[in-house]
Amino acid sequence: MSNGAVEGIGVLERAVELTKAGISFVMATVVWRQGPSSGQRGSRAIVTADGAIYGWIGGACAEPVLIREAKAVLRDGEAKLIWLGQDSDFLGLHIPEGVVTIPISCQSDGALQIFIEPVKVSPQLLIVGRSPMALTLSNLAQDLDWSVEIVDGDDLTASMVRPSSVVVIATQGHGDEDALEIALENNPRFVGLVASSKRGAVVLEYLVDRGLSPAKLKKIKVPVGLDLGSTTHREMAVSILAELVQLRASGEFSKPVDSKIALTMIDDVIDLVCGMSVAPTKSNNPFVFEDTTYYFCASGCRSSFEKDPHSFLNKVAR
């Protein structure tokens, strides 16, 4: 088995891990290359919403472009084919509709066509309780293709709750406090309690007395659901799902929850030598000049800047 095949399997394994963790991501696949690009046909990489990358698709110039385009694809939810190459590669060619051409300045990177597709993971909704409202919420969420599990309060265990879980406690006065304590053990993404404001205040006060940390208590939304006015018991399910859909649309349920996978999102800066966008990190060849730190996609760009910083800064000024 070739190294490329092994790497491909590793990327697919990471895709499974991210899916189980409830983290949406982008899968990038090299579909065409022109030497001397280090990327190969079939090379794959995963990019998460915060710019974390796993896998390999090409060299120093290709990677920051991939991260930038992958973030846009994940945000917009539409796949795209990008073509990276020199300006001269695109002259006189018919570029098919939908193909995005991106000039790169690194001569050593050759040319690549990369297909970037979003993989949006369905939210994992755990409903605790079996009232008519809970059953209605389950049915409505499944109609939206959410991954739904419904359990009795007495059957709830901490192992059922993941960091990516969205939990709705609908035990409605029958062991609310115990269900909340169990649900919060694994630090889920969201916990909502079906209760009135008055009842919710009593529950929260009890949990404070039980010694739950402020960080955990802050996760509890009570009452859960958008205020739709006077509603029937089953109509409450609509208000709860409406709030969950609103949170998902805002990106709240797409944020990474696994610190081993997630990286802090940092805005890119421009490599003043080749014009590529790069992340301002230690791995991107930082160089301090006149109390300002500049970053470069490769050591060659940094070396050129070191020799004559003013020539590149003057170009920017113009």
C-alpha cells in the first residue's frame, strides 16, 4: 500500500471522528495536478471552520488558499472547484462555468485543481422525557434530518451525552434537577429546560446549592424556546425547535468542541513578497522589521523580504 493510500485512509478516519463529534468540515480532493506540485491526484485534506487542516493537498502556497476557500464553502454550503496556477496558465483558455481560478506566485507549486465540498453534520438532539410535547419535538426535528434520540428521565446516563449534543430536558417536574446534573457532566453544546421562568429559577437555585459551577449553570437555557405567545403544550415543541434552528443558522452548533481538533480562528495576512494570504502563526516564517511582524508562505519569500524590506513595503504603499 502506498503512502498516499495510507494518508487517504487517515483523512477518512478523521472525517468519521469529526462526524461523531458533531463537527462540520470541508473535504478537499486534488482532481488534477501539473508538476512540480507536491500534491497528487486523489490527495485529500479536511479543513474545519476554524482553519484547522488535516491531510495534504500541496505546498506552502496552496495550503493557505485552500483554508480560505474551504471556510467560504463551509459558510455558504456550496461545493466548488478551484484551479490554482500561474497567471500565464489561464491565458487563452476556456474556463468552465463554476470553476474558480486563483493565481499563485510560488513557482515551485505548479498547478492544482481541487474539489472542495462541505460536509455539514446534522445536529445531535437528545430529548429527555416522553410527554406529547417531547414526542412532537422529536418528530419535527427528524423531519429536518436532525439526529434525534428520546429517552425517559430515569434512563438517562452521562454516556448518552456528547460534547456536541443539544439536550432538551422535558421531564417537566419529574426529576428535572437530576436530569440536568447528568446531562451537564459531559459539557454538552446546549441544554434547554422545559419549564416556566418561576420553576426554572427554583431548579437553578437547587443546582447552585448542589455545587454546580457557574460555567455549567450558564449553559442552561430556561425556559427553552422562542416566545411565541400563548401556545398549547404541543405547540411548545414548535417554539423550542424554532430556537434550535435559529442557533444552528447562526453557526452556534458548528463551532468546534474538541480541543484536540480545534484551533483558534485567526484572520489571514498577506505575504508581501508573493501576495498569498497566510495565517499569522509561528509556522509561517515570521520576521520582525521595525517593530512589525510579517509572515510568509515559505522561507524563500521571507529571505527575499529580509534582503530588501523597503522595496516590498513601498509596493504596498503605492
